[in-house]
Amino acid sequence: MDFSFTPEQEAFRSRLREWLEKTSGEVFGRRGEGMGASTASLLDVGDDSKWQGLREYHKRLYEAGYVALHWPKEWGGGGASLIEQAIYQDEVLRLGLPLYGANQLAIDRIGPTIILLGTEQQKERYLGQMLTGEEIWCQGYSEPNSGSDLASLQTRAVLEGDSFVVNGQKVWTSLAQRADMQVLLVRTDPNAPKHKGISYLLVDMKSPGITVRPLMQITGESGFNEVFYDNVRVPKENLVGEVNQGWQVSIATLMWERASGGTRHPVERTINELIDLARAIEFEGMPAHRHPYVRQKLALFAVESRCLRLSRYRGLSAQLKGKAPGPETSFGKLFATELNLRVAMFADELLGPYAMLMKESIGAVEGGRWTMRMLAARGLTIAAGSSEIQHNIIGERVLKLPKG
Ligand SMILES: Cc1cc2nc3c(=O)[nH]c(=O)nc-3n(C[C@H](O)[C@H](O)[C@H](O)COP(=O)(O)OP(=O)(O)OC[C@H]3O[C@@H](n4cnc5c(N)ncnc54)[C@H](O)[C@@H]3O)c2cc1C
């Protein structure tokens, strides 16, 4: 693969860079830094002023035509080339901004699922409002006893006339407190083998019978929620795919989610900030950036983040074929979130006891943002399937090793 860019592509990069710097500066303050430690994730959407900023940023992203460069033009996306998408990702991550504005789940995974497997009526009804950000989406998969073993889910839906009637509970639902719509996995045939009795519904979050309770994370933010369903009626036409065949639809969404999990963490930017930190503090009685152990670690992280960038470019080619990405997305998701965690843990090691000071504490280094990163980083290795599950998928479905 040739990674040099044509003059037209470089012109696209400069236009985009200028737009991103100006817009993020106007909306979030200097270079988006006002967005906090978990900029690229949805961990801090519970904060009203941050959420309003994210909505405003989304609106501008949409108006400038950047919100879904990878979607086909037919459905309002940018229909961008592979190289333009790579440039977009590079530039957005360079500033630590969210790739898909406020509607990450809709743009990176739910919209592509509907484009591939939804009815014409569903495409007409939902895709446009995902792009504008008028309808924010969340994803109701996990339940209190069904996370890694998702197919054991128990939330029930029974077809009564023209509607499914839903009862049960979901948990860890990111963004549910802000969402207008949800993709929901329900059990429609309790007697079938567990993967065969599941259906995939599009649910209006304002339907009577839905209760959303935000959960507090270890960072003090609240990005995910418990969601309860008490006789919630969902029109039959909101079924995606066939009844009892929702597992295949849910896997398509999950693959896009994992593909995005390997691309949306601004690890290179975090490593550059770590290098700045090493220039500013001492480690074992000498400037940290001169210490051989620190230098080796920083060099290793820099090499790994460059590998991540190159495999991100490679991953884009799967999207161009218009198919759902495959199990190979687990590589990117696993590597990006584990690298992000190792970088955060190393910052902790450098800071020693200062790493225990939360944001706003007296003496907290750089406003305590490394502590927040450390606390947030573990969750990202769990979301979208834990690292252990990604190892299993890579072993069994990519490398075709025997089941353990
Ligand atoms: C920040 C964040 C955001 C999230 N957002 C959403 C969301 O929007 N929507 C949603 O539906 N869910 C969401 N989740 C939930 C997430 O998908 C689950 O937490 C995840 O799938 C793990 O499930 P669990 O928490 O039930 O853990 P469990 O499945 O109970 O796992 C517990 C431990 O056992 C290990 N384990 C389990 N099975 C195996 C196995 N077969 N082999 C090896 N090890 C195994 C796991 O790796 C883990 O360490 C989110 C989670 C986080 C942290």
C-alpha cells in the first residue's frame, strides 16, 4: 500500500484540519481540550453542558458534510474514498475529537446495519435523522446476566396484533439517558436454541413503560444506564430482519462496533501528551524524559500506535466492499483499547502518588486528567466485548484454532 498523498488529498486534509481546529475551538474551547479525559468515548454524556457542546459540534459536523463520510451518498453519507476516510480519522484523532459527533452508535454501527439489512421504509424513516442528530440512538444488548454470553438474554417480546410487547431489563446501555431511539435485542422464542429465538427491534425510547436509570462510573461520570421495560409496545414494522433471526443482525452491528472500537481512540494523541508529561516531571531523581526506562516505554508506545494507525487504514478497505466487517475487527478493538490502558497505567507509574489525585484536587497534575484516563481506560477494554472474548474470537474464528 502506498501511503503518500496526492495534492488533491493534501488539499482535502488542509481544508478539514482548518475546519476542525476552528470548529472544535469554538465549541469546546482550545483544541477540544474542554471535553475532558474521555473525549472519544461516551463516558461523560451525563454532564449537561458537555452534552450540549457535543450536540452543537454534531450539528456543525453534519452541516459541513463530515458526519458520515463512510456512508453511501444515496443515504446522505459522504461516499468518501478510502484515502479521504483515512485522512478524516487521522485529523479527528489528532485533536482527540469524537469521530461521529454526538450520535456515535447510530453513525458507526446502527445506520450501517439498517442500510444493509433494514427495509426501505426503515431506511427512509431513520437514516436522515441519524445524520442530522435529531434522533440520538443507543444499543440495548447487555442484561444483568447476559454480557459475554449475550445469546442467553432474557428480555421477552411477544407479538400481540400489530405490536411486540416487551418486558425485561437491559444494563450498561450507553447514552440511554439522552437517546430518542434504541436497537433492542429481545427473546421472541423461549423454546428455540438460544441463538435462534432472538429478534432485533427499533424502539422509541419515549414509549410508555420504559424507565431509564443512569449508573455512576468510577470516574464520577454517568455515561451508561439501566433500562427497564414494562409492557412496552413496539410496532411490528420496527423489526429488522426476520422474527427469531435477530442474532445475525446483532452480529452485523457488533462487527461495526468493534471496527469502530479499533479506530476511535486517540491513542497517538495521548502518547504525545505522555511525552510532554515526561518532559515536565521527574522520575527516580532525574528528568523523566531522560530516564532510559521511560524512553524505552515511550518509544515502544510510539511504534505500537503507528502499527495501530496502519491497521486502521487496512480495516477501512473492508467497509468499501459494502459488507459488514468480519471477526478480524477484534484485532483492532483489542489492540487499541489495551494500548490505551497500558499508556494510562504508565502515566500512573510516572506520576507515583500524584496519580491518586482526582480532578479538581489541590496538587493534581494537569488537572487530574491522567487519573481520569486511568479510571476510564479499563471500561473501554470491556465495552463491545471484553478482551478475553476478543482473544477467543481471534483464536477460534480468525486463526481457526480448536475451541478451548
Ligand atoms: C463503558 C461501557 C459501555 C458499555 N455500553 C454498552 C451499551 O451501550 N450497550 C450494551 O448492551 N452493553 C454495553 N456495555 C456492556 C458490555 O458489552 C459488557 O460489559 C461486556 O460484554 C461484558 O459483559 P459483562 O459485564 O456481563 O461481564 P461478564 O460476561 O459477566 O464477564 C465477566 C468476566 O468474565 C470473563 N469471561 C466471560 N466469558 C468468558 C469466556 N467465554 N472466556 C473467557 N473469559 C470470559 C470476561 O472477560 C470478564 O472478565 C458497556 C460496557 C462498558 C464497560
